Amino acid sequence: MSYSIKLLPSGHVFQAKGSQTIVEAAIDAGVHLPYGCRNGACGACKGKVVEGKVHLEDYQSSVISEEEIKNGMTLFCRAMAIEDLTIEIKELAIVNNIRPKIFPVRVEALEKLTHDVMLMKLKLPSTDKLQFVAGQYLEFLLKDGKRRAFSIASPSHESSLLEIHLRLIPGGEFTEYVFQEMKEKSILRVEGPFGNFFLREDSMKTIIFVAGGTGFAPIKGMIEESIQKGMKRPIKLYRGARALEDLYMDTLCKKWANEFSHIEYIPVLSEPLQEDAWHGRNGLVHEAVLKDFVNLNDYQLYCCGAPQMVEVAHGAFIKAGLPEHEFYSDAFTFAAPVKK
């Protein structure tokens, strides 16, 4: 059985099968709703059910409160229609012909960037070309039916060889396999692209990028894409890491700043080691932004990293005057949802 889903304020209508979440149905229909993790952990897809009823699958309780649910709010990546719906959530402007697809990839290269970050390069079949927007992500399809999502670190014009940055997660089945057993030339199955963390090009505001750890991956793709397109909007790149050894691809960031006058690079270490002989910025990366900008009203900000970092940064930036609609984020989630 399928149900009709009407979107407000756009008025667009699409169909959802009873077994699909609203986000899954929207993706199939080519309708671009905001979403991030697709497992109820980031809150990017939160919206209101105006008419009709939904069944809400597992989610993380920190993302949406019981009070919000009572008032009609839900997470559309975990909500399934049980009757025709009218929902309120803003659609995104994105290239209309981009649709996720499943395809095989070959592991062309594996390179350790740090003790716990691996660079993986994926080669697409010669007959395939992936359409994506820099900043989106892929999902690896594992043999047990599970999925693991990782951001594409490449610009879209390099679609035949995709770059992925993977952090080793202790106890993480997939990342431990990548670090300990995976060989070059291995064949994997992926699906994508997904996500709406991408550079909004319809603005001339100064861009502030805030990256924690491997949250640098999608931001790297966006910066390289902006360079390839000849964009000259001022870019402030803030990168947070614990110690200097964790600040992978630091040389690349310095190269951007040296070659392009509109790009400024600000690395920030929270716990530099004595041997780092660090003379740069110290502390939390979002706090470095707040020290540099008293008022963020005239800026556009992109933030990517661990959920706690993104959540704290979001609240702090809004208090500092950043308009809500100018905050774009991608929170990396590692655990399964725990609330039902």
C-alpha cells in the first residue's frame, strides 16, 4: 500500500510505500528534503506532521523530545506513513537529476594518513559516472545488510575516482576491517549519493567552514569544487584536532591559503603535545571562531564533525548572531539509534 505525501509550503506531492520512511520515499521521487544521518541521530530531517499519522521507528532521544512529538513534530528519516499525510518541511534547491544508485567500486588505493585515519580511493566502472554534489556521502553496503556512511572528499568533477576518509572506530566492524584486512583491488558495493551538506552558491556571503577530525572530508570536496569553478567568495577554514599528528592534510590546506588570496586557514589544537612545538591556536575549534567574530550575522557557516561538537557549535553560533538558515551541518554518527 502507498500513501500520498503533500509538502508544505511547496505544495509538491509524492507517494510513499508503507515500508518506506518519508525521506526514502522523497529520495525515490526526486524530492529533496533535508536529512543527514538517515538513522534518527542528527535531527536534520525534523519537521511537522500537519495532517495524518506516522509510525516512528527507532531514534535517539537527544534529537527530538516527547513534547515535540506530542506537538506534531517528527523525524522524517524514521517516520513511516500509515495514512495520507500533509507535512511541513522546507525543500532544498539541488540539482534535480541526481538520484542515488547502487554500483560496484574497486578499492584503488589505501593510505594511512594518521594512526587512525585511512584514505581510501574508489574506482568506478568505466561505464559508470556518479553524479553528485561536493559534500554528499556514500553508503557502503555490507554483506550482513548493514550500511556504513562516509562523506565523499572529492569534488564532483573527479567522479571516476572517489576519495573517502575513514576514522578507525574501536569495535567498529567496518573500519576495523578496512584498517586490518582490506586489500587494494577489493570490490565493494555502495549506494549514493545522499545528503544535503553542499555549498550554497546563490550567496556572496563569506563562508566559514568548521571541521572536526574527518569532518574535513566533505569540506575538502567543497573547497576543491569552489576552486575548480573559479569562485572568489572569501573562505575561512577552521580545522580542529587534538594534536598536530591528527591534523591530516595540513600541507594541502596551507597550499590553498598560499595560492588563493580569498582562502584563510586556521588550524586549532585542543591538546597539543610538547613535541608538537605548537605556536598556533589552542582550544576548541568553534570557540576559535567565536573569538574571531563578535557577530556572525553576515556569514554563511558550514560545520562538520562529531554530533556533540556540531550541536554545541550550532547553539553558540546562533547566540553569536548567525541566522538559523545560514547554518549547514553534517554530524558524523557511529552508533545505532537507541530510543523507540
